[in-house]
Amino acid sequence: MKVLVVGTGYVGLVTGACLADVGIDVCCIDIDSRKIERLEQGILPIYEPGLDEIVHRNYKSGRLKFSTSLADNLDSAETVFIAVGTPPGEDGSADLKYVLGVATEIGNAMKNYTVVVTKSTVPVGSSEKVGQAIAAALDKRGVQIPFDVASNPEFLKEGAAVADFLKPDRIVLGVNSDRAKEVLLRVYHPFVLNGHPLLFMDIPSAEMTKYAANAMLATRISFMNDIAQLCELTGADVNKVRQGIGSDPRIGSKFLYAGIGYGGSCFPKDVKALVKTAKQYGHNLRILEAVEHVNDDQKLVLFQKIYQYFEGNLQGKTVAIWGLAFKPNTDDMREAPSLVIIEKLLEQGAQVKVFDPVAMNEARHLLADKVIWCDDVYEAAAEADAIALITEWNEFRLPEWNRIAGIVRQKAVFDGRNIYDEARMAEAGFDYFCIGKNTTAPSK
């Protein structure tokens, strides 16, 4: 069985590599010839733990190929996954131009029955537009070739995408024909053997499931961040509150960690797109509108703590930023809270030193010479007036605080992810501030 995956970004490359890893003949397509050349050389465009090994192994075995031509590979493929970007427009709606462009290209080149699967995150009704684009291209050619459109949303966590694909919680498949269902059952047969559930449903429900899932997770994050603000005002400890409510099986403990807001390629874009979709149908998703507002405000919380600590005067102060990516185990800088915090610090005249174990190259495209780039946490901390923990990389969890105490200019730590022990910080002589707990260290 041969499968085409159009798009070699985060979703497309993970999908193609993992399908090849269970024995399917896969060709990943991308119009970016330089990206394809680099993939054939074993150079991946993204950082994702474990992905390089799977790509290299399956490329070497011949199960995974790369090409810039969809038309040249379409004849022998029964299934095409569309996994190109759906960037947000100015109004927050998902831009479908790349998805529909691929659909038109499929219609221009297909010769045999094909199941066209939207893997990209698309609003409800998008698969219908994909079908219309294919049909229009076929009509223009004056041919009648049967095809089906299906929806197969991805539920991949950046930093754990390979495991999520190979050992999924569920595989959601939206179909409108028995023939498409039979084809997709063959694609995902290896996963059925391992006991992973396939959930077949109508296409609009599959499209909505993806947005609803991300919106729910984003809601839990913003809810806890809102509670964290109240905890600081009342003297409660959000970490203890999280344990207390997370122990309730109706709630559970996942995505209840207070911090400095969510970022990345999914939650911000998908919440905005779902809000926009609702408005198009004359409905206001009031809870999700509040989720967005809380998240925007939360990205400023750590800066406000630093600003208050220095009594509103950051001119000439040096702040060390530990972590740049929006979360650990990725180099993704999209909607990263670090960018908001750094920009505010620079506006106030602070000098900013940064270090991230993976995301430095991606961040350089965005920050250029605005900041001082460092090789490790200790170089970043040297002569710093404050340290701000932004991304909870494992290597940041147990730094040598006694060493750091001897190289900083002022002992102040602002923990945006609540990973440090307050007593340990006090023992090392640091003023310590976290999220969702009232701290009383003096201002400087």
C-alpha cells in the first residue's frame, strides 16, 4: 500500500515517518526543493525527539521517500494526506489556501480512485471545500474519476509526537462512504492490532473534535492561571489547590499547571479559529473568548513581577532568560511567552541574556541582535540582576545555585513554571517569585 503525505512540516513529517515505520510505503511531498534535498541528506526541518531516527531508518529501508512532485507520485497512491499549514488570518480564521491548493493539484493529476484525507487542522466544513476543489479540477479536465474526502485530525503533542502517533489515545476518522472507511481501515490496521481505538464518525464531527479538544485543554490552562492570580491575592498556594482539585477523578490532574500562558502552533491558532467559526454561525463562544483574554494577560505576569521588584526601573538592569521555546522538547517559537516577556523587558531598557538548549536557532530569526546569546545557564546568569525561568527544560531543574549565587549581580529568581523549591532558594540566598503563590521578598 502506498500513501502520499503532502507537507513536510511538523504534522506531515511525523505522519509520513510513523506510517512508514509500521510498514507502509510513504512518499512525503513538499514544494520546497531545498527542504526535500535536506531531508534526503538526513537533515530534518524540525526538532522532535526520536523523529530523526525513524526518518533515517525508513528512508534507508526505502519505505520513506521524498519528492517535490505530487503528480509524479499520485498514480500509485490510494490515499493522500493533506498536511500543509493553515495559518490564522488577520481576523483569526484559518487560511485554507494551501489546503485547497493541494486539493486542486490532486484534481488536476489524479487518474484513479483516491481517498483524500485532511490531516491539517481545518474548520468545520473545510473537507467539503476540499471535495469541491477536486471536483472543479476534474470538471475542468472533462473527466469523471471517483474519489472520497475524509478527515483525520492529528492529536500530537510537540515533544512527544512520535509516541503520540505510534501509541495514540484514539484515532479519529471522519468518512462519508464505506469505501473510504475500508481504505482507512487498511492504513491504520497496524494500530488496530496494538489495541488503539479507531473512532469513525461523520466528517463535520471529526473536524470539530480537533478544535474542541484543543479548546478544552487551553481552557484548563487559562482557568488555572486565573485561579493562580486569585491565589496570590488571597494567600493560597496554587500548587496545593492543583493537587486538591486534580485528585477528583471527574477533573483529573492533567493541564492544571499554572504558568505564563500557552503558546505554540496549535492552542492559540485553534482557539481563535473556533471563536471565528462560531461567529460565522451567529454564535459567541464566550468561555473561549475569556480563555484568550486570560492567556494574553498571563504572558505579562512574569514581566510585571520583575518590573515591580525593581520598583518600575529596569533601565540598565540585566535579566537572564532561561528557555525560549513555548514548551520543552521542541524548538517551536510560535506564540512563545518568552517573546512577549523579552519585548517588554527591552522596552523598559533592560539588557536581556538568553539561553535555550534547542530553540536558539529558531529564536535568532525573531530576536536577532536584540539580546545576548549565551551557551548555557551559567553564562546567561553571569552579572544578571534577575533570572527568569521561562521554559521548564529538564536541565534547568537542578542548577548549581551556590555557583550561580557567586556570579549574579543580584539574587532574584522569577520562576514562570513553578519548578523550584522555595525553601532551597531561600537557603541559597535568593529572592524567589513563582506563579500563584504570594511571595514577600523586598523590592530592589
